[in-house]
Amino acid sequence: MNPISEYHDYRRYMLDFYEERKRTSAFTWRAFAELAGFVSPSYLKLVCDGKTCLSKPGVSKVAHAMGLTGFDLTYFTLLVRFGNAKTDEEKMAAFNELQREARANRVRIIEADAFRYYESSLCPILRELAPLMPLAYPNEIAAKIKHPVAAIDVRNALQFLTQAGFLNRRPDGSYEQTEKAVKGSKEAIPLAIRSMNVEMAELAKRSIENVEPDRRNISGVTMGIDDEAFARITREIDECRRRIVAIANESKRINQVYRLNLQLFPLTDKVNVKGKRHGGAK
């Protein structure tokens, strides 16, 4: 099995443990449950299948059955807390605790770099802006960003971007983008992206007052639709985003960093309507 710090899903870790034992012996879900002290022979399978959550009392039982001690035991406990969290705030707190525990034990969480990259707007902005300003000081780069950013935050973010491989610092001190993709787990990264999207939405709101109309394009439409129309519109937005990215990639003399927010969200709950009703844009 891989080190536990390479896991972001406690169910996956438990399943890998089970499959490893089964590969080398006559190990069954019943045997796993008995080893952990559970009466139900199918409980742990239900947990690994995502049909139920591992209970708080069950964490120590399962950890003991898997032989976890020290850092591995602490990390597994935090993984369960992260996986069972009900709100974004609880998930964020658990993930931050995972990172603190890993740093304290000099263990690197593979997905933590991608999580930090997406956690706020600063890293994506600097990844685009820093290469446009060769040899600029952090305070000079900060001054180019339209919302208030401290020079120390720019310096720290640039250091992170280079250490994590999102930017490369040339011998002359200038920056260039790398080809490294920003990837992470399906559990942690959407959480960070939601946090960044909230911040980006706030910046978009500020731009209505702070940016000249001829330097921005903000519009919207309120419309009544059904499920089929929603699916079609979503596909159209995805295709539009891909075309826009292709246009941006054709830029020869980049001189500014923009953000495009594509937002489609419900303004009401669903209404049960009898008979036919034609929706329309307003």
C-alpha cells in the first residue's frame, strides 16, 4: 500500500488495506469486521462503498485492526473527520489540520499544492501576471492587482508557486510558466475552488464600480427553463469556455490578466406546474 499521506479518502485507504490482505490471505469483509470488533459482517463494506460513514467510535477500532499507530493513526482520524464533514467550513478545518499534522511530521500531502493554488485568487493571478513583469519587486506586482494585496503576500505566493512547480524562476530572476497541470482530489479541490469562486464573484461585483465599462463585459439574463434546457445550456457554456480558452492561448502580446466568470444558478425552487408552460428569457 501507498503511505497514508498519499490518500485523501479514508474509504479508499480502508479498501486498499482490505484488498492487500485479501491478495495475500483468505481475508473477507467478515474477517475485517471481526478484527475491528464489529458485530455486523457487512458494516465495513458498506462504509467503503460509501453507503454509510465510519462512526467516531469505529475510527479507533478500524485503525487498530489496520495496525495504525503514531502519525498514521492521527492522519487516519483526520481523514475520517474530513470525509465525514457536512459543511465546507468543517471540511476546510479538517483539511487544514491534515496539512498541519503533515508539516509537523515532515510529510508532504500530494494534493495540498493544488489545494493552496485554488484556495484564493492570488495564486492564479500571479501565475499569469509575474511573467509579464520581469524583475519586478513584489510591491510593484501587488500595485498592478486591482484589489488590495500586500507585498508580503505576493512574495510568499511567488515562493510557493516556484517551489510547487507552477512557475519557474529563471537565473536572471524573471518568471515563466511551466507546463505542470494543477490537479488534485475530487474531494479537496472542489472545496478550494468554491472558496476561490466566492472571492472571484466578489471581485466581479467590485469591478462594476471600479473598472471602466469599455474594459469589462458584465451582463445577465433571467429565464424560465426546464431540466432539458438546463442540460443544453450547461453544455453550451462548457463549449463556450473551451473556445474562449483557445482564443486566449492565441494571444501573442499578453499585457493584462482577466477573469471570466460563467455563472448559471437557480433563483427559485422548482415549481410543480400542471399542463404546458413555455419558459422564456427576461
